[in-house]
Amino acid sequence: MSLLPHVISRASGRAALCWRRTPGVASVRALSMANKAGGAGKPDMALIKELREASGAPVVDCKNALAAEGVNGDIAQAFQWLRKRGIAKATSMADRSANEGLIGLRVDGPHGALVEVNSETDFVARNAKFQEFVKKALDVALEKAKAAAGGTEVPASRELDVSELLREDHPGSGELLADTLAQLVGAIRENITISRAHVVSLGGDGKGVVAGYVHGATGLPGMGKNAALVALKLDTTAAGEDTATTETLDASAKSLAMHVVAARPAFLDESSAPEAALEKEKKLLLEQAEESGKDPKVLGKMVEGRLRKYLETNALTRQAHMVAEGNPRVADHLTSLGEEVGGTVTLEGFARLAVGEREPAPSSSD
């Protein structure tokens, strides 16, 4: 009897061991086939190790996957078994609170992206696999921003639909972002979600800069607990931007992003203030003024003054720049910046995200 039939006729565990001791006879894939031919048995440690490295799943789950019915030691099928199990675990964990996590920020030319990825614990947020997923989510968000570039009705700053984002393929691996997330949940055993995603882009000819700032940085570039993006557009008669102009704009955009993180504006300017929020504030201010019992002429001035304070608190262009020297209004700072670089500088859009914060209401004028 030849060696090959003799080895395969034994229990799968010993068969795998004999094959492994024979130099150059078979790869790990061949061991898998030997296991299948030998019937049910204890999975070989080499297979377990390979599956663990490929899937990131615990050893016990890798053993169970290789020994599962219909798998019989085949690594490809075992990986699919683990993947399905990871998806099931992601579903069962979905109702668990996930308020920790990271904000990811990345800028690529005239486009910038922000994503909030949440976990149940801060410990998991420091996990390398979790942080790698944040990077992949940023990859997909930036691709969405680039795909929409040039659209006539695409705003400079917009929030992405997370469910759509999850249905997109990762540009590097081609794998659905939702599948990558499910595998991560299965490996880490915590509820992990993408809560929000925003993109900021320069429109038109793309002259200007997009820049950002991350607060509470983790030591990894572009990740922290609070972050903002700002897009500054430059209108100039010059043929192009020189290096000095670009550097000046970039530094100004970064300092303005720092201001956004600190001041937490609710909207860009008066024209972009939500009409419902303005009407609600006007009504509240009028009611408060009427209760004072003062003359109607005085009431109008009181409401006007308080509404002005409301806009100065919540509209970015009306706020005092907390980072610029002398703390000028942001709008005035941009006017001075335009004079410095020889053109008109416009604040095209901004976005800010903080871990665990859900769209804060505009601050009251009180």
C-alpha cells in the first residue's frame, strides 16, 4: 500500500500530522482536503492558525467552524461560516448602547470627510482593527464626495446617508463596507456603528482649500474625539494660486476649523439658518418681551437685539473668531484675509462632529 492511501485512511488529525511532516508534499489547503476525506475529526492546529489569521476570530470559534457540519475542515467554507456568525452577532448586539468611539477626518485635495464610528467602550476605540475600519469608512465617504463633485445642486457641506454608505464597496478591497463592519463586530464582540458622516467640497473651479482640525487626538493622524472641516473658496483675477497664497489659506482654514470645534456654530450664516428655528426663537423672544410690560416700541428693539445675539452665538460668520488675533468677527476676518491674498475669500461650508453628540440645538439668546 502506498503512503498516500495509508495516510488518508487514518483519522483526519493524524493524517494532517503525517502530511505536514512530509516536506514539499502538500500545502495547508491540501491538509484541508485530507481532513475532508477522512471524515469528522479534531481540526489540525495549522488550519486553526491559518483561519484565525484570516478571520481574526478566537481559537474556539475557528475550531468550531472547521468542524461544523458541511465544512469538514475546508478553510474557505469555514471562513464563510465565521462570517455568517459574525453577521448574526452584529444583529444581536445592535440594541446595545455605543457612545464611545472616534471621529475620523481626512482631506484629499478639494474634498474632506468626517465620520463618527461608535463603540461600547473606549478600550475598543483604541483597538487597531477598529481604527483601521475608521480609515475604510473615510475612504468610502471621500469616494462619495468625489463622485458628486461638479453637480449643480450639490451643497459644499452635506451629511451622507449612513445606510447608503454601508452599501458602498470599499475602493481598495471591493468589499461592502457593511460586510467589513459585520466581521469587525464578530471579531471584537461589541456593538460598533457608523453614526454620522459628512463631506465638505469646493465647488466651481476648485480654487481655495479644504482643511480640518482634530481635537483629543489619539496619536494617529486624523482621529480624535472632536473634529471639524472648513472650505475656503478664493475668487481672484490671478491666473492661479502661488504657494504662499495656498499656505496662507490653508493656515487660515485650519485655525477656523479650530474655532468651529471650540465655538460649535449651528449654521453657516443668517441666510442658512433653519427658518423654523428662527421663527421659534422670534416667538419666544416676543413672548418674553411682552411679559415685561414695556412699551411696544421698546419691545421691538428688545426682540431685535436678542435675535442679533442669537445669530452671533449660532451663525459661524457672525461669531467672534476665537483663534484669530483680536477676535474679529469671522466675516471680517475673511475680508481681511482676501485683502492679504489679493482676492475674495468665501466660507463655502463647514462640518463638525463630536463623539456621542447628537445634532445639538442652536444656543439660546438668553
